[in-house]
Amino acid sequence: MKCIIVDDEATARAVVAKFCEDSPEISVEEDFSNAIDAIKFLNKQEVDVVFLDIHMPGFTGFDFVETLKNPPKIVLITSDKDLALQAYEYEAIVDYLVKPLTKDRFIKCLNKVKTAIQNQAIIENASSTNNTLGLGELFINIDHRLIKLKFNEILVIQALGDYINIKTEKTEYKVHNTLKKIKEKLPTDIFLQIHRSYIINFTKIIDIEDNSVLIDKNVVPISRSNKPKLMQHLNLLK
């Protein structure tokens, strides 16, 4: 694994670098005293993980994560114990280390990072397979735990700000993701975006009335621009 270290304290960067040096499975590509230089580096090169301080002058660790379009795995390192809940709202953040660091805790952290990277590979491999007629599967990440959903179990996916709500017949899942990203993983033979905030499994439609569809107990709006596309897909099913 390749990593960078971002912390305005030189001593803190040295501690993380030493722990990485003692662990043959990870190598430090570069270290930075500010987030801006780290972002410039990541725009040119890829790494597997970033060890990131939260409190830095002018640009917090959370600002850093939000700036990156496709962030690597993030490990937050901080003296503040009270931001862990906020940290885990970000899918990219896989661990939260409180200073002063210990070697044992750092090793546990590396194991969590490896697991997160392996899980991501499973998701990417699954989404790249040729799935037809809902027989494939979608892996979602809930609190760094993989949950497998069969395509034909999914009814409706709704955008909720920085999250999406995936509804099945039995339950629903709130995932830190965007509708645009999840759409790329879904087969077009059963899923269709019918509104800027909704993707539906159109094989599950029970009724269509005016500008809405009924799927199970969910009434989902259809935008005017997407209604012709929906009708075309339904005709193809006949």
C-alpha cells in the first residue's frame, strides 16, 4: 500500500512515518505540512491511504476530504476525541486515531485499511460483471460493512443530499453516496431514473397514474422529461 501523511506538526508526521517504516506492507510516498500541497500531489498521483490531521491552519481535514472527488482511504489522526461521529459520515474515512499514537493501535489501523481496500475491490468487480434481468448483485457499504443486495430485490433509490436511500421490500438502507454514482452500477434493463431524485426498478411497477408510479407502497414522482423514456421501457417489456 502507498500512503501520504498530512499534518502541520512535524513530530506527528515523523511518528506516523516511523510506524510505516516498521510495517513492510505500507510505504510513505510523501508527507505534507498542509492540505493544499497534498491535494496538488493527489491530483497527479494515486495512493491507497492518507494519514490526515483534522485541525490544520486554514483547511481542516474534513475540508480536505470534501475537496477530493475520488478520495483514497482516509485515516484521521487528531488530539480531538469528540469528532469521531462526524468523521464516520464520510465513506472514505476508515479509521480515527487519537494522539499520542501507539504501535499496536497503528497495526490495527493498517488491518482496517487493508480490509476496506479489499471490500472496495469486491464492489468494483461485482459492478463490472455482466448482470442481466436483475440476477446480479450490488454491494453497499454501511459503517464499513459490506451488505449484498440482489438487483431484483431493490425497488426504489432516492437521493437525500449527500446520501441515497435504497428501498427493498423488507427494509431500506441509507448510504453515503450519490444517485449519479449508484446509477453507473445498475443494469439499464430493469433500472431507470425517472426523476432527478429517484431511480426505480421499473419491473416492479404496480400502477402508473398521471405523474407518479406505484412500486410496492412507494409513490414515486415522474418528471415530465422522463415520462416518455419510462413508457418506452415499459413497451419494450411487452
